[in-house]
Amino acid sequence: MSSRRAVVSGASIAGLSAGYWLARTGWTVTVIERAPSFRDGGQNVDVRGVARDVLTRMGLFDAVKAQNTTETATVLVDAQGAVRAELPSDGPDGATAELEVLRGDFARTILDHLPAHVEIHYGEEIEDVDDGPDAVTLTTGSGRELRADLLVIAEGVRSTTRDRIFGDAVDRRELGINMVFGTIPRIPTDDDRWRWYTTVGGRQIHLRPDNHGTTRAILSYARDDDLTRLDQADALARVRERYADAGWEADRVLDAFDTSDDVYIDHLTQIRMDSWHRGRIVLAGDAGWCVTPMGGGGASLALTSGYVLAAYLATEPDDLAAALARYQEWMRPLVDDVQKLPPGFEHFAYPQTRIGLAVREVADKVMTSKLLAPLAAKLTQVAETDRSLPEIP
């Protein structure tokens, strides 16, 4: 049998995992990425549950662990920075996981270990797709034509190729929460803990250590217009107004974001779809099921999806439809579990009033008490399954 050809659109964790495992199972793989070059940086992600097994099968567990952000704990702080509660981080999948790494460092580790024959083309974006009975033919913005047996769309939550192909089958569920991410200078009072501050008006501030001598910051708040519809300057001005009286490290973060070169703004949106495949086209990672940071585990699901997809394609080499159906069947319970947010979760996580904040603080103390800490620890466990990973024949 001649080698089957796959095109993977998107060169972050899901796309690189798919490219890695498809190449390992005999496919000829071309990865295209619309960014002009590899995207370093990004915020903290973690590898949990079954994704740890996938990483071990890649032989990359130690390589990823060596990129650890240096974070050792997760604490909830008050307006003076004093710790009022600590989330349980016992075991590999605690609030601060054993494998806690920056998105860019994680993706680069996979990139550096791709099989040598995987081609990657940056600055390329799909303009047209013709999904025929014998092949899928792609045309990129530069006029390149690619013919393949399979197209893997791993472009992220706002995938334009997914939208073009699947149309109304894409269910976007906006959570009403804006997040602003960025890297800021480290100062002497920063330590090796994830410090998490919540105040009235539905506002949060997060500071997390990294392994590059800087600090990763997040401003996250609920109930406002979608900031992604504004240019960055206007969006940051809106955020500054919203955080004018937030206290703690708000002014420091806002001032640093004004000059940071990697500020990223997101309006949290889940992607829900009945089917992640059509013909010779399949979705992987956030393009198919964005779980958002509210659910967590996005990187773990992305990494796992590449392995599971390749495994079933190898198990069913002569029946593409059956392989894609089995891929979806195996991944679906993991995704559904993370996407189900508890009723009223936004009101608890982002209290608007002083009464709401007081209730939240009492609940934090109760949930992190010695009696209930084991229950709280379960809330951080994602990508967990009692099923074995499908074997690659």
C-alpha cells in the first residue's frame, strides 16, 4: 500500500500531536500554519490524566517536565496579598500539576521531536477546500494546491476553515467572560506560587511564575462586551476602566500590559459539535471542542486527540469513515466531562457584590479544609478515564 497523505492545518499542540502520530504510523504529513513562524510564549498549560500516558508513549515526558514553569502551589490571596486559602496540589494532577509548562515550550518540544519527514509550511492559510470521493484538495492563500487523503483541522477555537466547511453545525457558547493574558517583568515579591485574587465586580487577577525569568499575568472578568471586537489599545483602555479600583496588583499588571509584546485577549467561547468529521475532514483540539480555561484540560485533550486519531486510522486503514467515528467515540466522553460546568459556576467564580464575595471566601475555606480537600482535589482532575488508550498496531 502506498503511503497515505495528510494535511494538518494548525501548528500548535493539537496539530503537532496529530502530525507526530500520523507520521509515526506511516502517513506522509504536511503541516501548514498561518502564522509567519513558530509561536513561542503563551500562558501556562498542563498535562493531566490520560495525556500523561500519551506523552510517555512519545518518549517526551522528561523533556516536557524539564520545561516546568517552576510553579509549586496555588494560593488564593486577599487585597494585601496574604494567603487566605491554598488549593490542594498533592499528586501529579493537583491544582498545580506535576507537568506545568508554557504553551509555547510544550509545543516546541513536540516540534523538535517530529519525525524528520514531516513538512511544515508557515505563513500558509487554507482558502478553499474540495472534499472529493478519492481525495481532499486544498488551495492556500499563496496559490499552493495540496491533495491529500485526509485534512486535519487544528486551527483553534476561531477556526475559519472549520466554519467554512461545517457552517451551522458549529455551536458557539459564549460564557460572558473576558481574559487578558500577558507576560510582565518579574519583581522580588513574586514567588513560585500561582497567586489568585478575586474581588467584587466579577474581577480576577492571576500571577504565575515561569521558567524564563518573567511572570505570566491574567486579568479575567465577567459580564461585559466581547473585547476581541476592539483593537488592542481600546480593549486595554476598557480593561483599565474596569479594574480602576480592583486593588492588589491591578495597576502593576495594567501598566505592564501597555508595553508587553505578547498580550492576548480572549472572550471565552465553548465549541460544541455533534460530529467532528465530514468526509475526509476531521477536527482536533479547540477547533472541535474548545473547553476554555474555565473547564481546563485543553492542552491535555489536544495532545490526546492526535494519538487517538492516528491509532484508529491505523486500526481501520481501509475504512476512513469507521476510523473517524471510532476516534470521536473515544474522545467524546473526555470532552463532554470538561465542558459540563456546574450551574451558577460563573456567579460563584466571579462574584459581583460584597455579599457574593463573602460567600465565595467562606466556600473557599470550607472546600480547602482538611475534611473536604480530597473533594476539591477532584475538581482539578480532567482528561481522566478508566479506558485504556487504543493501541497502535
